[in-house]
Amino acid sequence: MPSERQYGVTPPLSTQLPSEDQKQAADALLQELHSQGTFESAAETAKRYEVLASIQAIADAFVRQVAQEKEPDNPTLIKDARARVFTYGSFRLGVYGPGSDIDTLVVAPRYVTRVEYFKYFPDLLRKMSPPGAITELAAVEDAFVPIIKFEYSGISIDLIFSRIATLKQLPGEKDWNLKDSNLLRGLDEAELRSVNGTRVTDEIVDLVPEQKTFRDALRAVKLWAQRKAIYANIMGFPGGVAWAMMVARVCQLYPKATSAVIVSKFFGILLQWPWPNPVLLKNIESGPLQARVWNPKIYKGDGFHLMPIITPAYPSMCATFNITRSSMTVIQRELSLASDLCQKIMAGIRPWSALFTRHTFFTQDYKYYISVIASSTDKEAHVKWAGFVESKVRLLVQGLERHQSIVLARPFNKGYERTNMCASPEGVEEVKNGSLAYVVKKEEGEAIKAEATNGNGTQAKTEVKADSTSEAKTEVKPEVKTEDVPLNVKPEDGADAAVKLEDVQPQGTEVYTTTHYIGIELVESKLPLYDLAFSDPGLLCPCPGWISQDGFLNISPSTEAKSLDLSYQVNEFKDLCFAWELYRNELHKTCTVNIQHVRNFTLPDDVFEAGEVKPTKPVKKRNVPATAQAANAANSKKRTASEEQNNPPKRQQTTVAAG
């Protein structure tokens, strides 16, 4: 009798069949995943396949166009010119849900180059798709993996490209795939990374014992990671593929287990994992290329990876190379909490819904935040600029981590996009420096209010000024004045005017911003004051009243101050952004980036979900010196004696109770 296949690089920890309780726990988990909305309808899935079919047709037309340009006298080449569209990531793994993007790869014959891909493909997308179907299109040619990002009929698409250097014509068979490592010959680094997205996904699926168990468990872990805001490769957290490989490894260790057991074991195993020992789904393989394969013994840089999770497809790479010290700390905290919680869930004490509660990044976790504001007065330029700045936020985090007074710097896993309408150049500058006074709020695409609100029903612009005690005062001003946005209708009875978007005739400048927030934990100190210093506090500080005379940004008042000078980290980050070639050649006229300090009680309302409680400014107790307290007590006694003399007691009356 043939022995069972061993999955993974070590024998399983258990091959025990599931108990009835474990089966019921798996059913309860699946039911909770459905109630959490992680599955999409059949109609939505069908729409995805329609979009992919359209992209396939566009890709074929693209290759034919290039073939005709390069060899117009070769009708056979033109006739047989075709591309192949592959998916990777969550869609290919089968764990996509409502709102998920589709990671997509266009593969072309060897005569098609990446330059031609970026030159022709965006225009073909617009030309061959239904009118208005393509929106938010941005091509990022110099990304780590060059990419075209867009939305197709509301579905987010990340489209990457690679040629197959060994093939002048791609096979027409539907089952043709990219598993053969010889197809990698002749590819450059960017093409290699692009092709490996699909190859890695296919390997992961092949390396798990039970695919349905794996998918259900992965859905649960993905939902948990998203709710805890620790799901974002670009921000220094594991991305979808990394989480998938971690779940796959646990499936290998418990090949007979249900999804509930896999999830409950997942958190404890990863919490106790002996990092930096890598997570491997199979032994690292050699291949036909001289390509770099992850190996910390050969490559010094690989030895600095904190939580290495290694892709199974040749050439093996680290999917978590950008994990920072802070993000690793945050992940381990969440793993610990989830591990304890899952023990209670499996014991029937807590429901599965308790695992998927929302993060407390804005509501509880931090007192101090750094905000990174990418802004532009041109919408198309902003898409490019905001994407580039986002890709560099992780480097600012690493710079902050190196500061001796910072314990942890944690970026939130997404940015907040806002549109602002400014009637003056001064307003534009305010927005670039963090002001939310001119935010235009859109109501479900139907109406826009004549005066934007701060989310609490009041029209507010926060302006902080210093008084004699250095306390911050809030002056309420209209965010968007009615004269800034003339309307075709007038407010009635003093109510806010809600009008259709087409009735709005904006006058002024639109400023688009994307803001990323970084939570800061400081070294504990007996001194209650920490100050943030920037190179140009007058420009960078959102509230002038926070700036002391020496140019520092006050976090809390005190007679003794410990200085937290971040000017080096801020300037280093800004210089990095401004050194981008596209910025220097094109975007510098309309784009910029600024850094601000934000207290938890001054966070904007739109970062809070319904039902969340925004932190409030702590009420400071007034410290009265002991001598003053004694004097006050003496004065109080004098006043009491004086009052008794001026107001003699009334004559006592006898009250007789009935016996």
C-alpha cells in the first residue's frame, strides 16, 4: 500500500481525523464567514469573468498591433499573434470576495516589449472597453513590478506584463501554463517577478493537502488580518500571498484537520515560530537560470529579513522582505490576542465573530500620529504621485524606528483620499499642509453639501492658536464657504443646501490629497512632554499654536521638555520623494508631499467608522502648590468664621413626634 504524500519540509504534527466538535466548529466558522460578507454572489463572479474575457481580447489586439508594426510583411505572424492572460493572488487562489481586486498578468511573445506595453495598452483599454468602463487608470513603469492599475466596470485590476523570451508564438492550448521553469530564460528581473506571481499561486495550491479546507481557513485569516489592519505588503505587513503561504504551512502540519482547527492552530504556531527561520512550503530548488535565489548564507541582505516567508516557485524569493521591526511587533501582538481568543472559541466560550472585530488603531492604540500628505492639483497626476508616495511610506517608518526615543512606528494599512475645493492660493497651501477646511463631501454620488461638515453636523475648520498657557483652542469656521462654491439653488430656512452634483458650479482650485497615518509609541519617560521638531515648522505644522518659540511642535505642555527631533527623518523622506525622475520632469508643477503631527483627539472624523468613539482631549488637573493650598484653607476658615458672625444661627424649634 503506497504511503501518503508528505506535504512540506517536515512531517506533519498530527494526522488525526477531526472530531464531531471540530466539524461543528468548522461549520460555524463557514457560517460566520458568510455572515461577514466574504463571499460574493454568482452574478458578481460572472462579471469578473466577463471583464477578464475583455482584457484577453484587448491583449490579443495589442500583440497583433505590435506584430503588424514590426513585421508587416509576415501575415502568418500577424494572424497567429496572441497573448495569454493569467490571474494570480486571491482570485487564482479562489478566496476573493466583494470588492476584491483581480491581480492579472499579460504574457506576450518575445517580440513584444514592456515599453510597447506601456505605450499602447492603456489606450487600447479605453478604446476597446465599453464607454466609461475604464476609470482611475495609472501606469507605473518604474515600480518594483511595473504595473497598470485601473478599474474596469467598478472592479479593480492590477495588470502586469511579461514576454516569454523563448517563444515567438504562444501556444493556443487552453491548458497551457507557466509552470515550466525553462520559460523564464531570457527574462529580466521585472519580467521574472511578474511571471512568478502566477507560478507561486499555482505552487501554493498544489502544496496543500485539502484545497477547500485551505481556502476556508485562508478566508478567515485574511478577514482577521484585514480587520486588524495588518494586511498590506506595501506598508510593511504581509500581503495576500504571504498570508496564504503561512496558512498553507499550517495545513501541511495538520493535513486531516478542519478549517476551524487550522485557524485555531495558525495563530499559536506563527506566534511561536522561531524567526528568522523561514517559512517554507517545500525545499528551495535550483533552476536553469543564474537568477538570485533567497539564501542568507550567500546574500547578506537576505539575513536581515525579520519574518522570511519564502515563495515555493523557482527562483524562490522572500515575500516579506519589507517587514519592519514595528510591523513585526504589531503582528505578534495580534497573533497573541487571536491565539488566546481561538482557544475560547474552540471551547465554545466565545463565538467566531469575536475574532473579526475591528482594529483600534485610531480609537485606542496611539496618542501621537505622523500624517504623510501627498497632494496634487491635477487628478491624473495625483494618481501617479500618491501611488509613489505610498510605496515610500515604509521607508519613513524605518527611519522613525531608528530614532532613540521611538519604540514603535506603525503605518495604517491604507491611505485616505480627499478632494478639496479652494477659492484662493492660500487655501491651496493650507490643504497641502494638512488643512481639512476645504474638503468636499459627496453623498453616495448624488449630492454635495454647500458647506462641508466635520462629521458631527457642525461646519468646522480647526484652527489652533496659542494662549498664555500654551493650551490649544479650537476656532470653528466654515470648511467650504458658500461663496467658494456657487450653487444654482439657494438654501431655504437656513438649512444646508443639498443639491445634485450637476447643479454645482465650483469656482476655484481642486486639490486632491491622499493621507497616510503612522501611529507612534514613545519611550517611557518620567518627563511628560515630548516635542516634535521639523525642519520648517511654520510650513509643516497644521496648527500654528502648537509651535513653541524655539521651533518645536508641542505634544503636551510641561515646564520640562524632552526633545524629539524628527527633522532628519522628515527631510530624508521628502528628498527621496522629490528625487523621483517623474516628479522632477513632470509632476513637480502640481504635486508635493508634507508631513504633519496629529494628536489622537485631533484626528479627522472620516477615519472613524460608525459606532467608534473618537478620543477626547484629556482634562488636565491644575496643580496647586502646597503653600497655596494652606493659604486657601486658611482663607476658607476665615470666610466661614466671618459668615457665622454675620449670620447668627436661627432660634431652634422643638419638634414633637407623635408617639
